[in-house]
Amino acid sequence: MKYFRIIILGAGFLGIFFYFLSPGFSEKNTPLSPFERIPPAGMLEYKSLIFRFSLFYPNDLKFKEYQGGSDTTVVFENAKTGKGFQIFVKPYEHEQISLDQLKMDLSSGIVKDPVDISVDGVGATMFYSQNSAIGDTREVWFVKNGFLYEVTTYKELDAWLSSIMQTWKFLEF
């Protein structure tokens, strides 16, 4: 009986040993955690556990985070070309932002051609505006998890920003 247990335990350990050494096993075959995503070619992942989202951005951009009290701005930019976008995040007590509130929050007060869209299942407003520092802009504003997200780029980068926004995922935990 004693030898039988030793044989069974030994066989179990050998089975596990050979399973992990077999050619079919690799880290690529192990399941990803709920927060791990694999970026497409030419993209990198930005992830914020504080603001509970991630997105993929072109690998020719660098990002920098700026803290301002309870607000945070993340700027993604290619220093050579000036191509980029920014995400401004601040605590927000309402479930959504109305068009009237949006106009009041914008320094220019200009909201052109607003369109209702979805960002990872969350209602958002996409629109054109103006900014005294950078000129005509394309913006996407939405509220989730107690934060207002304001995503801004140059007007001519509209389609480019849309492709990035399609990769936005909220981290639920």
C-alpha cells in the first residue's frame, strides 16, 4: 500500500513535469488576466489603474502625465511631427454630461456637429470645437466610474483619433 502511494505520487509529479516541458506548453498558451491585452502591430498599450481604462496608441507617440490637483492630463505626442492627442480626466459627480454642461465647460463654448457615440459601451459625445492654443479640435467627452473623460486632438486627425478610441477599454474590478 505504501509503495502504491509512492508510485501514484511519482506518476503525478512526472505527468506535471512532462506537461510543462512539452513543446505545446508555453507562456503564450497560458490564459491572460482580465487586464492583459495584446496590442496590434505598431501599437503600444497605455493603462491607467487609477482611472480604470486602457487603450492602444501608435508606437511613434510618447506619453506624459500631468497632475493638477484632482485632475490629470495625459498627452500622447510625436515630438517630430506634432501629431498627438490628449486625455483630460477629472472627478465628476453626474452619470453623464449634458450638451449644455459641455458647452459651459469648454473655454470657447463652441460645440459643432455633436454626435452621440459609444466608447466601450459608454455613451459619449463627439464634436468639433475650437481651442485658443491649438485651433480647431475634434473632441470626445464621456463619463464613467465617477470621472469625466475629455479626449482632444486636432480637427484634421479626426479619423486617426477614432481608430484609437475604438481600442479604449474600461477596466472593471
